[in-house]
Amino acid sequence: MQQLQFRRGIVQFLVVCLSLLAAPLALGGEDYDLYYRVFMDKAEAGWLHSVQKTEGDRITTTREMQFRFKRGDAESSASMTTVFVETAAGKPVSMRSSQQIGAKPLIVEYTFEGVEVEVVSDPHDARAVSRVPAPAGAWLTPAAANQFMRQRLGAGARQITYQTVDPLSGPGLVTITHTRIEKGSIQVGERTIEGYSMKSTASNAPGVSGDDFLDLNGRLVKQLTGMGGILVSLLAAGPEIVNESPEAPEMMISTLVTPDRAITDPRRASKGVFTLDYVDGEAPAPPETGSQTTTALAGTKVTISVDASMPNDAPAADVANKAYRESSAIVTSSDKRIQTLSAEAVKGIPEGDVMERARALHLAAGAHISNKNLDVGFAAAAEVAQTRSGDCSEHAVLLAAMLRAQGIPSRIAGGLLYVDEFAGKEGIFGYHMWAQALVEIDGSPRWVDLDATLPENPGYDATHITLIISSLSDADGSNEMMGIATAMGRIKISVVEIEHRK
């Protein structure tokens, strides 16, 4: 049997979690140049460099992070850079995010223009420009947020809350909350450092919290961030860390989930009922899709039903959502190579037979990726079309782009999939990614699941458990991905019921 390429729960979600709470606080309004070691589960994985620089009336905050990790025997690397430009008065000018997770960077630039924000994504040869509403209400730019923190700490505040914008999350507002603020000290090597301890959370990272320690000058010294069952930490360091190459930590096998009982013949499963126990925290409500519904939600547990036989009607809001039709930095449906590839796949199939065209695109996307491996971090569809290489996430974004190129609305789904064997483990759920197409069936628009890593049509079965859905639009950034990040390492799965196709 084909080994599925699990790993979407490792790359983008680590980038998101690290970026959300890893912003070093450097209070007092002064420029700074700070370095940090990045640890994942106590193993050194990379570094973070944060700089604030003032030139005339402009303040620029730049953060660059690089890290490496293993998924079994395959080693991956990723880098992330964000740049935020503001005026000395705290007015936003522009921001930029660049994520190098595949072979080429994914770049999105935002320019603040009054009540609107211009969004420019430039993935390879498919530049796209759009406009979205500017953040509404009062919020703080990075340097202004540092100044606000300094004032509140100086006033002896025990809790501090403010709203800001993160380039990696797009122009939506993020609420940052610091609680349990106390003066104290920590031991770092042979030094005792006096300062402030606090717990930090961000509204776009539910279930993720950071335990921070700042010195008396307001510089972050240490941070521990719980990302599901994975511990990510930062420790202040010097510029020498940029040239160091620690051994990459293994970050995949520990995230595999063994259910309470084995599932026989999983690829033929037509219906399934599962209980997910989040163990150490309240269970979030998983998304309801064409094939998945929530049947119970209480405390740490949620029970869901998956029916692969006939999808439910799609909400009217999904039908009207332009993000499911537009090209983006990741779902590059305007790329010439993808346009050609998708057109070849549906040649001879009538335009009115949308379901048959979607199935043909599903098979074509899976066949096009000839080098199925874990070496790619998270590549845009244009890159995948060119390199023909990748794992489940590359299959998903390529298929989503091919669908949109043919006028079929699409999105990605991420969650868990059961396989008989993977990475030396038997009978496990692993984190996985696939595509969904919005097609009309019996006169109603419905989301149809299409897993391009599986060569059979429809390439989907009832052991797919959906934790997140996303258009992967430029405006939404990575917010929609947090459902997997907060689940990793925490979930226990009970198999309540399984039915098979006859």
C-alpha cells in the first residue's frame, strides 16, 4: 500500500506558533538588535533575530527566524522573515512576510492606505493584487506596542492587553494578553537575572500560551511556548548562533496518534464515528464540512461523524466566498503551467459535468507529482507544478490550484488520516492534508473531498478527520491553520463506529 506523506502539521504550524509569541519585547522606545536560540522539545533547532531601526520618521521592525527539523529520516528546513514599517507616531505604513518553506519563498506585501490595505502576493510568475478593509478600531504597531508595554509595566500593571497586527497573519487584528505579571528572577547559566515574569496569549492562536521572562530593561530573556504537545522555547543569545548548525530534532513520529482500536480496510471506510479527547484542555468545535458533522461536544471531548458517501449542502456564505476562487501566494491558480496542466486534465470532458472534471483534476494532480517525498517543506502550487515533488500538502495545494484554474471553487482541509503502517508505526492516525471542491450535486452546491495522495477516485474515505479548513488566501495569513497546531501531541482518539462500502 502507498505510504501517505504526513507532515502538514509540522511545517507551517511551527512557523505560525513561533511567530505568534516569539516577538522579543524591547521596551523603552530605543532601537535594538537581539538574537535568540530556538528549541523544539528541548533540542536546539535554529535561531531568531529581531531588529528595530529608526531612520528619520520611519521605524522598521524586522524579524528573521530559521530552523531545521526531521520527519523520520528526512530533514527539512524553513525560514521566515517579517518587516513592519511605521511612523514615529505609530501610524502603520507597510508590512511584509516571506516564508521560505519550499524551494522558493512565499512573499506577501501589505500597504496601509487609509480605510484599505493593498495586498500584493508575488509567487513566482503569478503576481496578484487585491484590496481588503484596513483593521478597524484601535490597535498598536510593533514599536508603539513596546512603548505601551513599558508604560504599563512601569505603572505596576498585573495584566496588559492590546491589539496589534502580525504580518504572518495578515491585516486582521490580534489581541495580545499578558497576565500574572510579577517581578522576580531567573537563573541563566551562572547569571541571576532580575526582571518580570508573565504568561502571554494571542487571540489568533487559541490554546497556545507563552511563559515569558523580561529583564528590567524590558528585553525578552526566555520564553516557553506550549504548542499542543510540543514545547517551543527561546533563549537570549549572541550573533554567533547564526553560524551554528545543531543536529535537527525529530518532530513527526511523536505526533502520530494510535487509536483505541485498529481499523480494518480503512480505504473502504464509508462512514465513521470518532471521539477526540483533547486531554488537557477544552475541545474546540471542529469544522463541519460536506462529509463531517459534530455530534457531541463536552469538556475535553468532541464526537464527530464522517460520511464519505454523499456530502451535505454547502452554506450560502461558502458559495459567495471569493477566496475559494482567487489565486493566492500558495494556491497559484493563475500560474501558466497550472493553467496548462489543468486544461489538459479536463480535455474532452463537458464544462457542464463539473463533478467529472473535478475527479479528472484529482487524478491528474496525484499523477503529476512523481517524486513523492518528505523533503519539501511547504511549497506553493506553482513550484509543485514545476518540480513535481512533495508530500500531502503539495498534493493538496496543487489540486486546489488546478480546480480554481478551471473555475471550480476549492479549499484545503487538514487533520488526521488513518493508515495501516507509517514510519514504523502500525495502525495510526497521522496529520494530513487534502483538497475540497465546491460542486453542484442534485441541484445543490456541496463540498466534495478529494485526496490527491490516493490514486483512486474519489480518493477519500471516512477515516479522514477534519480539524481545519482554509482558502489559503493572502489576506487571512495563517490563522486558519492553528487548529492543527493546538491539537498536536494532545489528542486521544476512540473509534466508535466504522462502516465499509460494499
